[in-house]
Amino acid sequence: MVAWKNLDTLDSYRELAGTKGSVDLARVMSGESGAERVRKYALPMAAGLTYSYAAKCVDDGILEKLAALAKEAQLSEKFEELYNGAVINLTENRRVLHQLTRGQLGGQVMADGVDKRAFYKGEQEKIAAFAKKVHAGEITNENGEKFNTVVQIGIGGSDLGPRAIYLALENWAAANHTLKMQARFISNVDPDDPVGVLHGVDLAHALFIVVSKSGTTLETLTNESFVKDALQKAGLDVSKHMLAVTSETSPMAKNSGYLAAFFMDDYIGGRFSTSSAVGNAVLALAFGPEVFARFLEGMAEEDRLSACTDPLKNPAMLDALISVYERNVLGYPVTALLPYSQALSRFPAHLQQASMESNGKSVNRFGEAVDYCTGEVLFGEPGTNGQHSFYQLLHQGTDVIPLQFIGFRKSQNEEDVEVEGSTSQAKLCANVAAQMVAFACGKEDENPAKRFAGQRPSSIIIGEQLTPEACGALLAHYENKFMFQGFLWNVNSFDQEGVQLGKVLAKRVLAHDTDGALKEYASLFGI
Ligand code: F6P
């Protein structure tokens, strides 16, 4: 029987809280003990990745306490309930089924009279068949010509994940001769967004996918109209260019004006929807369905690891436990995500939503205020670019910000150059290794301005190359980490009521139903 309890009511958490500041990173990461930690504190992940946590403020004693916390908080049992189809999302009275899009961890999940795994697989097959026809020139524009570009129109979860993964694999696909179509994305209701994208697209040969789970998102519906208008003005047949991805119950599902429609459902939260039709349609059109299947395989393999009941052998669970230790015991509110991979340039933006929309809550699952900190602030940029931007604060600022590095031994392309005795890829890798030691160990100096305090924890996920499988494993790792964090904080990670108030007030501004400060602010914009 699973018991949902607040973090601060757990004995193991109270015990953990008594260990504050017990690991001196500068000491343990120096010399041979540092080398030994790097060898010891590493866990295999899916797709040949490794989660290395040697530079975190943990030792065997703290790890033991974290494992006890995982057991008392029943993290594995809660995950098991989730993947077996329990109504985990209490406020919206919904199951949470995104893992079912990439595998079946538990028993058959029946909902609304259907086997949900079969439903998701059915949509994947429909999308694969459609994408193959587009690539083969069997589905064409009004002049019988092949499409060369796919443009996704969506926002939040209907944009960030698919966009991040497209960018992550675009160069890999080009290098592996499987880039079938260019993909572009329109998300912002700022008209400069669609205008900018449409100017760079050959409209006559573009397919547009309108993606909205709810089918009611103002930005997306506005941008759909923007694009339809552009197609009409160009004398093109709108019905030959527009696809839909939505849930079967949304208003968009009733619109017969689309060339094709693919479905997800209410059991998949927007920010967890990359592995559903939301990411599938654009990624299968861009790279081919086989590449999307490989991406899903990486996710499924990582999900299986996340179901491991030993917390010290479960990378997502351990990552979540260490992060809660950092947030709640060491008192660090921010985490930086630093991929040393240009292809992962939008991955931090996607994880911002996945983490902060999931765990930015002040009440527990039952609506009671919690007395401890929850969701971390997440931000990030690829290295080495970030080094020349905000690392000054990370190294010498007054706040300690835990760091999550990601790195690969090989680039996605063969091309490289040797300058001053090393390749670009070697320089990239050397930098990430250097940063981890610099952050942990710091440096003494007579001049205080040149002193590095060290004691700034980091972890790294490291792999051979950013392939579709590695990309899937990375995404599933973080999705599962945020889920485990939510279990520990006892919040509902699957609703997002905090986004509603602003939407309601914006509607009032547009309806000229304002007073006080709202009226004044609106008038500053001439509305
Ligand atoms: O406003 C927040 C949100 O509901 C996100 O949770 C979601 O990812 C995004 O809007 C887009 O929603 P939809 O896919 O329904 O258009």
C-alpha cells in the first residue's frame, strides 16, 4: 500500500538533514581520492551513457541515507502505481501514461475502453505510414510536387521537446543521410515569429502541423490562422498543407479541414509529450520513422532502468535524491544544465518547462501548504559558450549552483580541425573535464579576486555520441528524475494550475474589461 507523505514527515529525511556540509569536495576530489571517486561513483544508463556523480557532495554515508529515503518515500512503489495506470494526477483526475508511448513497464492499462499501449502504438504506425508516403512522393502538394519542409505550430510542451530533439539530431541525421525534410517551428504569438519562419520557408513545398493537446491554446490557434492566411495569399490549397496533432476530445479533433490528424490523449502532459504523436509527427517526417523508433528505444531502455528498485543502481532516482538533498538540506535553489554539445542547444529550454512546470508547487498532492522548498530553478546553455557568459557567477558568485554537465566523446560529424595540437572536439571535452575539477576543488590565491572557493558540486552524463538512442535515454532520464523529485516533495508534478491566472487576465485585457493597474499597464501598450 503506497502512502503519500510530506518529505519533512519522513524519519530518513530528518536523519539526512543532520548531515549538512559533511563532504569537503575540494579535499575528496583532489589527488588519488578524486580519481578513485570518479571510477567509483558512476552508474550505467541506457544507450551506453554513464551518470557520474563523483563531484557531488555525497559519500557512502550520505548515499546510504538517500537510499533509506528512497525506500521510506516508496519511490519505486509510486512509479509502479503510475506505470500501471493509477490516477496519479489527482487535481485533474487523470492517469499519467507517457511511458506507455515507448514501452510497457507493467500490466495492460485499459482506459476509456481501450488498451492504451495499443492506442499509442496505433498512432505511431499511422504516422510512420503517412511519413513514408510523404517521403515517397505519394502525398504531395496541389501540383503533385514533393514536400521538403515541415513546420510545427505549437507552444510549451507542443513545441519545446520536439524542437529540442529536432535540433539535437538534425546534424546527426545529415551526417547519416537520413535528413528527409527540414523542420521549422512557430510558437510565439509575437507576429514576428511566424513572419520570420515563413520568410525562410518555401510555402508551396511546406507541410504545417498544428499541435495542441487541448486544441484551445490561443497562441497556437492564432498562428494557425496566420499560416492559413499566408497559404491563401500565396494561392495555395490550405487543405493540402495542414496536419493536426491533438487529443481526441479537443475541438481540433472535430475539424475536418486537415489533410490528416494524429492523436495523443489527456493522460500525457504537454511537457511529457515528446514521445507521443506531438513529437512523433514532426520527427518522423524530418528524419524518417526508423529514427524516431530508435529514439523511443533509448527512452524505453532508460525507463526500464528507472524501474530498478535499488536507488543506487537507478540513475534517474539517484539524480533526484541528490538534487533534493541539495535543494532541501544544503539549501541550493538553482541548478544549471550545461550540455557540452551544440546539438543540445534547446535541451535546457525544454527541461526548464519539464522541471519547473512540474515541480513549481507550494501545496502537496492534497492541496495542503508544504513547509519546505520544492521545484528547483533550472537554466542552462551549451558549453563552452556558457563559460564566456555566466560561469563567472557559477565560480565566484555568492550562491552555490549545482551543475549538471552532459558530454560526448565524439561529435556528430566527421569534420574537425586540428589547431595547436588538438581537435575542436578534444578542446570541447578538455573544457568540461577542467570545469568539473575547477568547480569542485577551487584554487587558493593571495589575491581574493583570483580565489576560487570550490565546493561547487556537479555531475555529468557522458556518452560516446549523441545518437537517437542516446537522445531518448537523456530525455527519459530527466522526465523520470522530475517525477521522482515530485514524489519526494509530495507534489502533483502533472498539473499546471499556475499558468492559468495570467491567461485569464490577458483575455480581460483583450476584451477591454480592465481596471486599476491592469488598465494602466494595458494603456502603456495602447490597448
Ligand atoms: O499554458 C501551459 C500549457 O498548458 C502547457 O502545459 C502546455 O504544454 C502548453 O500550454 C500547450 O498546450 P496545448 O498543447 O494544449 O496547446
